[in-house]
Amino acid sequence: MEHFKSISELHRATGFPPPENPLISLVLCERLEACNVVEGSFTGDFYLIMFKKLKSGIIRYGRTEYDHENGSMLFAKPRQIITIEDIELEEKGFLIFIHEDFLNGHALHNDIKKYGFFDYETNEALHLSPAEEKLMWELYFKIEQEYLNNQDEYSREIILTHIDSILKYSQRYYKRQFLNRTEISGTTVSRFNTLLSHYFENGFLKENGLPTVKSLAEKLNTSTRYLSDLLRQETGKTAIELIHIFLVGEAKNMLQNREYSVAETAYSLGFENPPYFSRLFRKETGMSPVEFRKQFLN
């Protein structure tokens, strides 16, 4: 698997013309061969923003394969594995490579890390409506105009402003996509709750301790970031909050039984630290486990 430390290395490997700027490059994919990038798997020290309409082919980011029906955008961060195989384009697309050094000293250096879709390892690429596609192309051509001009002291700021706009619109469109694909997200919420119930009913709490978001996300074939974003959109709660709510619900049932002390309840639910369990219980219910139990013992 190839790793590209610079965008220039990537251009040489793919046969692209040398970039106008060694820290950022634009590729307009008017032809199939112009947008193939690297066949097989590769990593790089750069961010990638990609828009493509595909007839066929495979693009994997991380562990899973992107869904490519209709127009789609995908986003990759530095040093994440990208796999591209047998791509056939429906229409033209574009690629934007941004070396992480290009962001140094700019607000986007930190802000880009806040966009969760760079951490998605899911079969959900960003699907765009015709109006949304039009806006993305307008932003791309604004970047291209500045990129192909004689770059000066203002060029970097202008280019990054337009890239930031692409990311902000993508965030908005992802939220719209979550809402529009309620059947998919609803199924994920249901499967998430089923996994929690299965984990408890089969004694995995005692054997393995508290379930982690990462382990549940792997079973659902998503990244932890995507799972939490989807669950928050659908339920208003993150994955870890839903785990806590589930555990507190089980604790309420156990605390109504005189056979279990607070400490025994905590240990049976996978908590190694009973005081931590008590703090979590108070946070979710507004009372301590002892106060909750007294309601039923008196």
C-alpha cells in the first residue's frame, strides 16, 4: 500500500499534471482516466474532498464501502486508508487535495477536525440534490479560479474560505440526509437498542464490563462518530448517553429488589467503581441509588 507524503508524489503516481501549489491541488474529472486516482489502497498526508457520479466501481474509506447511487461526495482525512477499484464515471466530478500543512496558522486547521464526516467509515456518502450539486460546483469553480490565477498573499485565505463553505454546506446536507433517510436511521437505532439488550441478557456485562461505543459501532458496521451523529439526530442523545440511559434503566429494576446492594448492582452492571455508578445514576435520575431505593423499601 502506497503512502504519499506530498501531493506532488500523488500527482506523479497518477499521471496528473504537477500541482499549481505543492500543498493543494484540484483535479477536474471530465474523463474516466482523469479521476481514477490510485488503483488499490493508499494513504496520504492530506485531506480529500471528492464529488463523483459513478456508473460502477468501488470506493472504500476505512473498513466499508461507500454507497454511490446518484451524485455523491465523500471526505477523507490524513493517513486514513482509501481504496479505489474499477471506477466508471456517469458524469464529471472533482477532487480537492489539501495537505494538512496548508491549514497551518488558519482557523480551519482546528475547525476541520470538528466536521464528523471526515471520520465516517460508513456506506453512506453524501447524496446531493440537483440544487445542492449546483452550489458545490459553483464553490469548486471559485476555488479553481483562484487556484489557477497567479497566486498572491490573498489566495490562500480566499481558497480556504471557499473550502470552509463546502464543509459547512456538507454538514447541513448531511443533517438533511439523516432526516430524509429515516428508515435507515430508524433501523440503526432499533439495532443499537437490540445490541444493548443482547449484551445485558447474555451476561457480557459481567464478563467484559461496560459496552463501548466502538464495539457497538463495529457490530453495526459504522464508525463511532457516524453512529453518535446518527443517534443524536434521531433521538437527541449520543451513543454513550443511550448506553448510560439503558444501564440506569436496568439499575432501577435491580434497586427495587432487596437482594442487591447498591455496590452489587453496580458490579453486576459492569461498573468497577460503585461511586462512578452512583454519580451517573444521579445525573440521569436526579437522585442517588440509595434515595431511589428508599421509595420502594418504605
